[in-house]
Amino acid sequence: MFPVRTDEPIHTYFLRAEIPTEARPMTQSTGTLLVNLPRAQSGFNTHRMAYITRDHELNYFAVNQWAETPAHMLLPLLVKALEHTNQWDAVVQMPSPVRGNYQLISENLLLQHEFTQEPSRIRIHLRLQLIRVKNFHVLATREFTVLENAQSNDPYGGVQAANSATEQLLKEISEWVSLCRVEPTDKKC
């Protein structure tokens, strides 16, 4: 579907998300939240931009790549989004010598452009666990999947869709962590 062309320059893209910068009212603080680097699914811990044309077959664009692995680009965005909730004394990116009250562990990160339908779409997936550090108690576990249609069936259309999907993912995660921090027994948590 996408032939290898060695005469083209490499195109490098960033994963970005618009996170509001206005200060939200401070709620009752719960302490410090530690946020781990997401662990990627096999095949996705790379700068290469992944796509599929059929189920179970992973491919990579030849002359298009991410500036960093999706996990490394997602971590600072996740920290910033969680800081924006204004519910923590601090949100700290791991590794760090800081001792936290809670820890957010993320795994099974997947970011792929899917050409299995029209229009093509981006899928971003992440599994999270919120843990109370004091007693290593898992407060909640949830999997998030966001699908976003691409504006065009090319890598740049996928990048635009990935950025929109990332914004939606961060919003959903922030709301979930806020709910689970306050009401870990809530069914939505």
C-alpha cells in the first residue's frame, strides 16, 4: 500500500495536546502523585509510526517517524493534564527521588494508524492503575481507548488525528483519576 521511497527526506512529528493553562480552583489536596513512563505494547516502543492495513499485521511508515517514542511524548502531557486538575500538591514524573502518596502506572500503550476502514483512523490505547503508595493498595484499574478519524489517508492526517485523540485521552484520564482519588468505590472508577 505504501511503497518504500528512499529519495524522500524523513518527516518527523510531535505528539501534542492542547491542555488549558488557566488555573482551576484548588480542591482539597491529596498529596503527591507519581506518574510512571507508560510501557508500550510490543512493536510500539519505537520512533517509527505504526499502521495496519489488516488485523494482526503491524507495519511502519518508511519516511515518517515520531520525534520520540509515543510513551516518552505522552508522559509530560499526562503530567501536565493531571497538574491542571489542581487536586495534587505535586504531580511528579518518574523516575524521581520524591516520595509520593499515590502512583499512576500505565501500560499496554498502543498508537497506530488504521487503514482497515474509510476514513482511516488513529487508535490510542492505555491501561492505568491508580495505587495508594502507603499500603500498595490498587484503588482502581481501567483501560482507555480513543478512536479518531483521520482528515486524510496519509501520515500527516494520522498525526493530526493522534493529537486530537491524545487530547481526548488526557481529558478522560484526568476525570477518572480525579473521581478515583475521591471516590475509589464509585462504579465509574
